Amino acid sequence: VEEVLSKKLRNEKQVNIGTQKVNYSQEDIEVMANQMRKKINRIQKNIFGQENDLQESKEKIEMKDIQHQQDLDKTFRTLQSKYPDVPPVTLMTKALDISLSKSLDWNCIQQELEEANKIHQPKYRSYKFYPSREHEFDKDKVIHSYIAGYQFHKMITKSSNAPIPFRTIMNTSDAIESITYIENNELTAAYKSQKDVFQQQGKVNKNGSVDELLLFHGTAVSSLDSILATNFIVDALPQQQNTHNEQRKKTMMFGRGVYFSELPAISLMYGNGLLLCKVMPGKCETFKPQGVPPPDISEEYDSREVKANDSQGVIHIVKRPAQILPYCVIQLKKQSLTSQYIKPTQCAQPFNPTHCVNPSSTANCVHSSKGTGTIPSIQQNKSSNKDDWSVVQAIQDKCYDKRATTEKTIQNFTTHATTTDNNQTCTICHDPLSSAGAVSLSSCGHKFHSSCIHAVISHQTGQQHIQCPNCQTIHGIKTGNQPTEGKMYFRKHTGQVPGYPDCGMIVIKYTMEDGVQEDGHPNPGKPFHAKGFPRTAFLPDNQKGNHVLQLLVKAFRRRLVFTVGSSLSRGEDDCVTWNGIHHKTQIQDNGNGHGFPDMGYLDRVQGELKQKGVE
């Protein structure tokens, strides 16, 4: 071939084949080329044909594997939907058997999986929800979280004068971490059966229905799972340990049974696990503590309700677990749970200071006790009756010459200052101090024009002091424009404010009446209104609380606690309003910051009083 091709390039028509010379034409070359093509094709097919067959075989196997994997996944998903409680490993094994075997006993496999599903089936189902601004009203079971959340927030701020301590919960409006709704078919069936029994026994209300309550139970978090799975055990021992690592004793103070409360703050005294339950009281007897523990619940009754002196039910004792159905677990945020609590009060009557309008009629409303501090520096109007309030009145301003008083104040609290530095300016008028007579304030040393300081004092409320425009230091005694007809009352009380369990509390009450605005008010000669009075405030009866009380008395006498102006909360003008000294007007905080616990309040209010020159 090579010879023919080379001869062709030289246009020769002979080729040597062995010892002979052979002549050939152009047609012979084309015939030889066709034969060569056929031979090359045969060689190529022999070389590459086997690889192509292998590739096709491999692709077919892979397609079969993919189909098999898809069938396996489909089988697994089918089994998982039918037997949701069987472990996935077991389901995958059975799915492989079904996918690979051509002859299987399906009834045997089905029976095995049904038995495994029963063994691994949980005792209860749970649905967890988290508080959110966005609400999914159509989400399955979510309505139960709303019911539980509403019950908690409705009852957490309620208090009672029963001889039972209350757990202190911080920031109650945002205390819930999550709410878990519980479904337990076995317990639901037992609860329904008990309900039918009560119905047959005639233990129904006027509408013919069996009464059901939503009550709280507090326990150790570690105890919740067993309660949700098998319900309560009346004689079960608590799992909490005390400070000496000893198991807490179970004291059934009001008789044998399972203890509940309508008030979550009481239930939380027994553990951080807060469980809301449906409870059927059946035939219920009432009991008011008289200092002697009652006997166990008699056969005639199904439950016992312990009532406070105000007839509010605070403790419920349920005789049989079948009367109880666990409903929701309310998990509170760690930062909301404290180790503090409110000690039980010994008041014979409910404490409600907002009803105490006239100090002479408050003996039945507030009961005094010995405090931890005295107030020797306060001049009080005292009565021989120890239950009376101590009364404080504001200092009555005498008529005086405003200009003469201003000049006297400047004379008392400034010294003459000389300066030739044109770069030093008066921060009131921004002119150089050297342009006119200058004075230096006696305490802080800041310098101003004498005429500028005179103008500041003349236009402020009260001319007996100077408040430095630069550093706000007060020279002299600052007074305000609080109406002079108001009164301040205070007394000691045996109750506690949350956060201060080792002392009583101080109750403060302010009264104001409508009047006419004076020269120091925004609109002299125009009426002002004292709405929302009397106003009540609270302090802990400890050393710092009594010190704050002394400062508040001093501020009230100087007419600094209230002022006349616009009320932001009411949107009204010419009203008596607070004057920047914050008070705790609620005993327990409900999320608005107006109550306790607030461990930084006493320090903050001292700072506010200091800004007004009261220290």
C-alpha cells in the first residue's frame, strides 16, 4: 500500500510484488482503497465492540439499581406512614425484604410491624407552640396554646391573703418560653369514664353538665414525663431536693390528694414544671384555714377547695387521678424564674389600699406592723391609734417679693468673678464674660453674667435656689409648683413586695383635689383637675426603703412630687401629674414596670430625687 501511494505521488503505474512487476490503473487504486476501508472497519469493530457492550450493560444495571432504590424508598415511606412508632432501622430492614424477595409472607410482616408499633408507641402525643407576633390560627391544635396562655396571664397577677407563699415571677407579660399541648388517649378515656360516673351520680351543675376547671400544678421538671404518660400518683414522693441535698418531704397540709391551684404563682412554689390540667371537682367541700389541719377528704366528697378570707379559692385537693386530665405544659423563661417569694400575710382582711380614701377610715383596710427602720427626721401628725396613717403636708409658701428674693439668692450662692479672657463666654447668652459683670456659682464654680443668672432665677419655679445651667448642680433648696392642698400618707404593713421577702412593706398614699392654678403654674387663674387620686405607692420596709421614704417626704414637702401640666397618659392639659420621681404603684409587676420585683428601683429613684436637690 505504501509503495502504491508513493508511486501515485510520482505518477508511476507499476508496483513490485515479490519478484514481479505489476502494472495498475486508477481504477485499481480505488478498489484497493475500498478493500482497505472494509478491513479497517472490521478491526475497529473487533477492538471497540466489547467496550460498547460493557457500557450498555452497565447503564442497564444502573437503571435497575435506580428503579430498585426508588421502590425501596417508596416502600419505606409507606411503612413509616402506617407504623410511625416503629424505629426507622426496623422499617428499612422490612422494606429491603419486601423489595428484594419475590415470595414473602406479607401477613407475617404486617403482624410483626403492628406489634413493634404497639411496643414503641409513646404514651402521649405533644404539640409544642412558641409565643409569636405572627399567629397561625389554622394550625392544628394551636387553639389549646391560646387557652393555656390566656389562663396563665389572667391568673399570674392575682394575689390572695391566704396563708400560702407566692413565687415571684419576673416580667410576667413575657415570661412564657413555650406551651406544649398534650394528648393521651388512655388518660382521656379514663377521664371520660369518670365524667360519665359523675353524670350518673347527679354531680352536675344547674345546666346538667359536670363542672370542669383549669387548674395549675407545680412539680419538678423531671416529673412531668411520668405524669403526662400515666397521670398523677397520689402518694408519689417529690423529686426536688432541698439545700441540704435531701428529698423534699411531701406535706399534704389540707388532706390527702393531688394538689392544684388557680394561681400559678402558688403552684410554682413546688417546682419549675408548670402543668395546666382539666379537673373535675365532683362534689366539693370548702375549707377555710383556722390554724388546725383538716382531716382527709371524706367518702362523701370528691375534692376539697381551700378558700382565703376573701372567699377566693387558692388550693384544690383532688381525691382521684381519674378526675384529672393533663392539658398543657407551660415552660417559663429562665430569666423569669426567681428563687424569691412573697411570704403569706397574716391580715384578717384583704389588703386593698386603693379603696382607702379617707385616712380615718383605713383601720380595716391596712394593718400596721413594726418596721425595720424609723423616720426620726420627719415631723408627722400622729394619733394614738397605731393603725392611723402618718400625714405629711407641703410647705405653704409665704408671700414674698420675687425680685428681692432673687437678689438674695444670688448674693447667697455666688461670688464676684473677674475675667479679661475674651474667649470665656457666658453659656446663657453666649457673649464674652468680660463684656459685663460676671459671677461664679459657689458650689460648682461655673461663671455667668450676673444679669443672666438673675433672669434664670426670676423665670423658674421658686426663687430660693439656683440650678447651674451647665452641670445642673442645685445651690439652695429647690421647690416646685405642686398644689399645696395635697397630702401624703404613709404607714407600715405586714405584707411583702416581690423581691424583698425578709421584710414588710411601706404603703404610701397621695391625695389631691381640683383647684385653680397659681403664678407658678402654666395657666394662672385657670382651673386644674386632680384625676386618678388617691394614688398609692409601695416600698420595701428595709433600711434603703425607709431612706427613700424620708427623701420622698422631703420632696413632697418641697412640692416636687407632682406638678400641674399636660398628662401624657390621659392626653389632657391642666392636670396634676407626676413630676419625674417614679413610684411603684403596684405591688406585683404585670409587665408595665409599675410594680415589683425591680431590684434597681431604689437606687434609680434616689438618683431622680438627687436631680431635684433632695438627698
